[in-house]
Amino acid sequence: MRAEARRVLLRTMGWPVAIACAFFYLGFHAISGERGLVAWFKEGRRLEQLKEQLADAAAKREAYEKKIRLLSAGSLDLDMLDEQARSVLGFAGPDEVVIILREP
């Protein structure tokens, strides 16, 4: 009788336990899997960081483009040319004081 009681217990409890295990397995991977909720939040944070980097790069590019426009042949800004020549060549007049500020 003991063996038959086990069979009845397995028949009555087997499917619910198997379904519960399947739900647990799928739920676990839906939360912490490669494409789960945790990964989704991490990718969201990474996307925000990359957007900030893109904005910084765009600002730097705009500054370089402005500097290039000032030094172009069509609209040469003599003050910018003088500044670049002094910076690159290290020239200064005898009565001038040159202060070079380094950007961090």
C-alpha cells in the first residue's frame, strides 16, 4: 500500500510541482537573464552615459569648427591667426607677457 500511496501522491502533485518549477525558471530568467529586466535597466543607464558623451563630442566639434571657420582663407580673422602663431611658434614681443592656460 505504501508504494501505491506514493504513486497517487506523484500523480496528484507531479504536474503542479512541474508547472511551479517551470514558472520559477522562466520568471528567474525574465528578471536576471541576458535580456531580462536587470539587463534592460543597465542598458538604459549605459544609453544615458553614451548620450552625454555624444553631447560632449558635439560641443567639442562645434568649437573646432568655429576655430576652423575663423582661420579659413575666405574669412581670415587676424587676431585668431596671431593667437595661433604665437601659441604654436612660441613667439612674443619684448614688451608682452604670455600666460598659457592649460585646459583640464
